[in-house]
Amino acid sequence: MISLFGEPEAAECSRAQCREAAAWRIEWRNPKIHDETRRKIWLACEEHREYLVGFLEARNFPVEALPFTSPEETHE
Ligand SMILES: [Zn+2]
């Protein structure tokens, strides 16, 4: 069972107006406002991973993209 660390419940791409299923989890932080242990999570579809990572890298934020798998076997 994967812990979701407060990710949005709908596993959709974080790009505005994109409703694609997320395939990537992008973990990042803003060193100016987040301390070392904080992580913000964005979700991205295949198409927008590069866009979102590039957006963060352009601001020199530490960013890491990890494969995202939605919890398919949740127990009600
Ligand atoms: Zn997308």
C-alpha cells in the first residue's frame, strides 16, 4: 500500500485545464519558503511532465520526477 503524502485525490495532471491521468509525481520545493524536509507534489501526465519540470527548473527549484501509480487496490 502506497502512502499518498497528501496528494490530490483525483490523480489528474496538475497542468491547468489538463484532465489526463497522472503518470508522474513531481516533487519539488521552493528553497526560499520551504525548509529542507518540505516537498510539494504535482502530478503530471506523460505529455506535461517536461513542461512542469521545466517550469520548476527554470526557477532553480530542486525537482524530482517519479513514476506515479494510482492506488488501484484501495479497500472501501
Ligand atoms: Zn497533462
